[in-house]
Amino acid sequence: MLPVRVKQVLPNGDLYVEGTKVVVVGSERRFLYVSGVVRTADILQDGSVLSSRLADADISYLTEGDAADQQRPGWLSRVLTMIWPF
């Protein structure tokens, strides 16, 4: 579950929402950002909305920490890939 806030009520009554969640795992931080448009008819009785009902969705996932550093190739690998891409 990702909490969001209504940032704007559009002229047709739809809602533009944004939300961010940060999860810390060990020495790593993971950021999840979501924004999009929700029809008021798609809001469930408990105030939640299924992700499949989010229109114009913009979803970003970023990681900071040791695992993110390990996923990036070293400088030598990057140079060799530019010279010899096979």
C-alpha cells in the first residue's frame, strides 16, 4: 500500500494524486514515487484505489546504497564496452 495525496481536482472532477514511500533495508534506501489521475468512482469504500485504475500513471523506483553501487559496472568495463561492444 502506498499513501497518496490529492494535489489537484481537475475540471471534470477527477483527482490528480501523488505519493512517495521510502523503505530502508540494511544500508540501502528504496524510493517509490507514484502519480496519476483517479476517477472518484474508482475510489473504494476504504478510501483506496487499485493501481490498475490509475490513469496517466508515472511510477519511479530508485535505490541508494550498497546494492545500487554494485549494479553499476566499473569504469574499465564501461570503456571496454564502448571500444568493443561484443
